[in-house]
Amino acid sequence: MLEGRVEQGSARLARASESAGSRLERWSFNLVLGTLAVLAALLLIAPTVVVLITSFTNAFSLRFPPPGYSVRWYLALWNDSPEILAAALTSLEVASMATAASVVLGVAAALALARQSSAWARLLDSIFMSPLMLPTLALGLALLVLFNLAGTGLSTATLVIGHIAITTPYVLRTTIASLTQMDPQLLESARSLGARPLFAFRTVTLPIIAPGIAAGAFIAFMGSFDNVAISLFLSDARSEVLPIRLWHIIEANLDVRAAAASGVLIVLTILLGIVMEKLAGISRHMR
Amino acid sequence: MSASASPLRQWQLMLPLALFFTVFVLLPLLLLGYISLHNDMELKQAGVAQYFKFFGDEFNLGVLGQTLWLAARTMLLALLLGYPLAYFFTLAPPRWQRVLILIIVLPLLTSAVVRTFAWVVILGRQGIVNSVLLSLAWIESPAKLLYTSSAVTVALAQIEMPLMVLPIINSLSRQDPHLREASLALGAGRWRTLLLVTLPLSLPGLLAGSLLVFAAAASAFVTQTLVGGGQLMYMPYYIYQQAIQSNNYPFAATIAMVLLVAVLVIVTLVNFAGRAVKGVAHA
């Protein structure tokens, strides 16, 4: 109440004492920062919109704006592109397995590390998070060297292992964040009422941290589905993933099917993103 | 109850991930370092010849310099555009915030290959930029926009911008809004308030975002190769070329180690500098 009145008062004071110079100052501030912010927002949206529009072209090249519109490239993608669809299935399979493993490893480690303030816990936390900062290509090469020396060769399994290394940090981060926000007294009262640790985890902790886990799993899934740097080294001819297939297409001949595939990916991402936002509030967990 | 057993059990829960990390992250990276310390491709002769080869050749130093310079420019551009966006986000009403956060987050979730592809379409010979410039008669024939280092910078800044904006939003929304209001009410003006109050207080988020963008831009293989084309060589493609196309694993490992250490050193130094500045700002 009082705060509001003080604010009102100070605002009135500011307006009253506003000279021409300070008006110019305010204008220039809003103009410069506003322009930059609008530019940033446009820049964030524009590429996606451009790809979506281009994917409906009826021409053989990626002209923008397209000379006419049709769904022919979506039909071509569905009917005559078994290699792109196969790569998409491989990506789906790898991303699902990597995400499942990340959730198990990440949630377990988060339960151990959250609320630990010892230097050890903090060191481990930053080590586990390090793949987000390292050049992933270096990790991909390092894993290739490891598998070559171990004589295992490359397979879907090696690819999944590589992906787990870079997707687990996301699950770890969002789960630790959810655990630190949780009221510790909830768990204590469950325990003091006689709940066994596992039962307390299942009925108290898990429902509370579930949105955090879901957000982490979603980000991990997208990160795996999108990964090139690791897959470049760890996938063999049989396990080619979608982003690498698309990379080859774009690099080689700029086939318009790449635009149609991109269109499908964009729409699916937006739909999945909105669903996850409603269910788990992913945007809260991404900061 | 089992008060003594439960901390032990909880501590054990990180063992699976610790084991996984030891075998599949730490061990491979050590192995990479070990391989880079061999003079020949058969890994029989140990030595630092690969590092002499890397640092003795101007071409290699140029590639390293170009990569770090690209990452730095990307970071600055993303900061210049991302900070105002984050700033207005925190001042916007909640309804607008929900829309804005989707605009900021969704690109991060959209495939990097797709986002890069968008830039190939935008900057291509028949792309939107060339169409507009041609129709305005500012140019007579399509300009070469793709395959330039400026194109890579702009594309990367757009692609990595969410990594910059989200930590800054986080930092800004933790600030006490009364500080800004007090500064304005006392007549500091908006520019001075931004530079002397808001900006210093948001330094942790600004630093975190900048470092994320820097690290991501330095290793953004897809964008660098597709928007940069074959003539611009950056470290990630150099690693790939030496390992997969030339099968020269020791040299590829050396390039990877150099990139790894360069990024880590810069990130650590900037972090330290940031903490020092923050200390001064608070003193």
C-alpha cells in the first residue's frame, strides 16, 4: 500500500521535473533498446518462418519468396525418400534410448547431489555438467578412439553411449533445480510418519520433481535428436541419423526435400514444445 | 529409523553416473591427449611433434585464430541483440512474457541443422536478402552473401541467442525492481541507470550467457560448414577432416586438444575476470 503510494509519488515527481534533455534521453533509450529488442525477436522467428514458407514451393530451387505454392516436396519426402525416413527412424530410436538412460542416470545422481554443499558435491556437479561446455566434436573423436582401441567397432549402441554423455547434463540440471526448490519438510514429515525411503520417494518426491524431470528429458531428447558432432564420428553406414542425412543433402545439392523435412521438424517441435510447456512448464526449467 | 543408512544410500545414487562419466567422458578425453602425444600415425613413437607441427604452421594458427575470433564476434552480436530483448522481457506484462518466452525457447529446441538451413535459404543467391536488394535496385546482380565469415557470425548469433538471453533474463528477474525505480526517480536517467545499476547487477547472467555462446560458437560444426562453405576453415571441420578424411588420428587429436584447451582457458579467464569486476562493482 505504502510502497505503491511512494512509487506513484516518485513517478509524478519524475514527470514533473522532466526537462527537454531528459525527455530526449528517455526517447533515445527506448528507441535504441527497443529497436535492438524487436530486431532480436524478429531474428529469432524469421528463419523458422522462411523455411516453413519455402518448404511449400512448387519450384526445384530454394527461391524466396517461392514462385508458387504446392505440397509436392512433402509428398516427395513421404513417397520417394526412404533414406531420409530411415534416418529419421534411427534418430528417433537413438534419442529415445539416450533419453531413457539419461533420466535414470541423471535423476539418481541429482538425488545424491542436490542440497549437498560440500566441495566434493560441487566439483562432481561441475564435472558432470562439463560436456555442455566442451567442444562436443572433441568428445566425439575421443569416443571413436576409445571404441577403436577397445575393438568394439561402431553400432547403434556406441552412438547411444555418445549421446548419453551429452544429454545427461540437461536432466541432471533440471532435476537438481526441482529438488532444491522442494520443501525439505515434506519429505521429513513423510519419513516421520513412517514412510520407507523408497515409498516416500515415490509418493512425495517424485510427483513434485516430475515436471523438472520431464523438462530435462524433453531437452535431452531434442539435444540427441539434433546432435551432429557426436554422431559424425560414432555412427556407421547402417546407423545414419537424420541431422547428418540433412547435412549431407544441404551440403551436396540443396534438395528442396530438406526444406520439407525441416518443415515437419519445425511443426513437430512447436507442437511438442507447447504440449510440454502446458504439462511441465519447460521454459521455467531452461533458464 | 534408518537415519544412518539413508545418507549412505543417497550418496551411492551418483555412482552409476560417475562410472559412466569415468569410462565414456574422462577416459576417452585422456586417451585423446595420449594419442596427440605421438609422432607417427601408427602410434609407436611418443613425442610432441604434432604440437610443434600445429604451432609451427601459420595456416594452423590462422584456423585457430579465425575460430576464436568467430566465437568472440558471435558472442558480442548475440549480447548486443540479446540483452535488450531480455531487458524488455522482464519489464513486459505476464501475458506478453508467455509469448516471448516461447519465441526465445522454441528456436533452441528446433534442430540446429534446420536453423542453419534457414540461413542458407535466406542468404543464398535467390534468397530473401538478394531478392530485396535486387528489387530495390541497390545491386545489379546477386551478391555473394553465403560463404563469408560475416554470414557465419550472423547465423551463429541468431542460432545461439537463446543461450545468451535465458541466463540474462534469469539474472534480471532476480534484481530488486526498486533499485532501478529509485535510480530513475532520483534523476539518473535511463542510460545511466542501465549502465550503472541494471547492467552491473546482471553481470552473472551476462557472463554465463556469453560463455555459453562463445563455447557453442567455437564448436558449431554444422553452421560453420554449411554457411561458411569449403573455403572458410574452422577448427571443428579441421578435426573432422584430419580424422575421417586423412585418417591422421594423432594430428586430429592434437587439433581437438588445442581447441578444447583454448576454449577452457578462455572460459576460465573470463570467469575470473568477471568475478573480479563483480567484486569491484559491489565494493
